[in-house]
Amino acid sequence: MKPRILVADNIAEEGVAVLRPEAEVEVKLKLKPAELIDIIGVYDALVVRSETKVTAQVIEAGKKLQVIGRAGIGVDNIDVEAATRRGIVVVNAPAGNSISTAEHTLALLLSLARHIPQACTRLRAGEWKREGFMGTEVRNKTLGIIGLGRVGSEVARMAKGLEMKLIVYDPFVSAEKASHMGVGLVSLEELLKRSDFITVHVPLNSATKGLIGKKELDLVKPTARFINAARGGVIDEEALYHAIEEGKVAGAAIDVFTKEPALDNILLKSDKIVVTPHLAASTAEAQTSVAVDVA
């Protein structure tokens, strides 16, 4: 008898096609938490993206579950500790969307440097005014990268093409690796003090939650700009908003939020902050890749 797999979030058909010869695959999208708990007991495996929250209650109800697959990098929407206690394997697709996320990071950086979204909005409103949109070149500017994993490494590689100076904070990276990649390895404090642009590429966990708060924001230059296409919660949203509004930070570009959908998030209230609705991995190529990888 073939195992039964529930696909609870929309993944590329190429990934589902890999699973079908090996299992009975059922695609059921936008399940409410109670609905998922009611049906999960008959499945051997569960595949999700970021929308479905795989809580301890879901895992407890999944009496037959052997594996939970996340079509993407972060597994913060899955209670990994609860899964571990049950002996359920949690797998992800860590490499599939690295390029797309790195490209989106650079798109946010350039949009931030040249005020592109704000200028677009102004022109569409019928105003041909260039005042207030004086930009800054990124060439020769210092880019501080927090986290030199797959995405951070891709950002570093791409930023070299923009002739940016690169410094990195990552306690798990050796000086040899940093030297091989042509980046300077520094402390978090030094990175914050020196950088013109600061981008975070770390998972959200107990060590990184609130990694950038008021104390850290007080260290940066008033011309510094932040980019976050990693996970909401790594940067304290309230602290970032107030630092920008008070002129202590020049601006930010944010793709991820502590609570999503982020329709009433404080960061949406500042016109100095570029915001996108968690789009970093939203390319056709990335979604095909993560779906196939997790399958």
C-alpha cells in the first residue's frame, strides 16, 4: 500500500509529479488549523511552504506522520521540537531559492538607494517632482552582511559586481572561508558601525530573534540603510521604525514581517521604508526548484 502524502500549500506541479509515482498525493490548500488537525491523522507525510503552521497540536494529531517537508529554507512555521519528540523527520529545501532571494535583496538595496518605489508612486499620482529623491551610488559603499550561508554568500557574490566593499558577521564562518570569498570578517558591533547598507540572512530562532534592536540601531551611521529578506523578527520592527523616523537610520527595505499578512505593520507607516509582501523566493524558477528538492 502506497504511503499518503498531504500537500497543504501551493507548490509547483513539478514537485507533485515527483511524488505521485511513489505515493497517494492529495493537494488540499488553505486548510484552517482545525481542519488540518481533523484530517492529518491518515497521512504519512505533509508538505508545506510558509503559509501552513505545523503546530504541536497538528503533529500530535498526525499519528502516522513520518516526515514533514518544507518547500523552502526556513522551518520556523514547523514545531521542530514537537516533531523530534515524535520521531518525525523535518526536511527542507535550503538551496532552491537562494538565487531568487539574493536577487530580491539586491533589488531592494537598489530600490532603497534610488527611492524607486516612492518616485514611481509620485509620478503615477501626476506629479513630476524630483525633489526629495536624491539617491546614492552603491559603488564603493560598504555592505554589511549578517549571515554568510547560502543566501548571504550569493548576495556577496552579486554585490562584488556592483563594486561594493563587503564585510560579514557570522560566528560560524572561519576566517579562511571569509578570506577565500574576498570578504572581511568582523564583529557585529564593527559591522553596524562601518556599514552603509546592512542586510540580514539568518534563520529566525532563539539566538537571532531581536538580533537588531534599539541598542544595535544606536551604533549605525545616520546614513545607513537596512534590508531584511530573511525572516521577520530578526530586526525589532518598532525600534527600526522609530530609528528611521527620528533620523538615526536613513531607511530600510523589508520583505518579511513578524506577523504575516502584515497589513497593519508599523513599518508600512513610513515612506522611508520600502516594503514587499514576502516576495524574495517568489520566482517561477525558485518555486520549481524547492518543490522538486523537497519531493
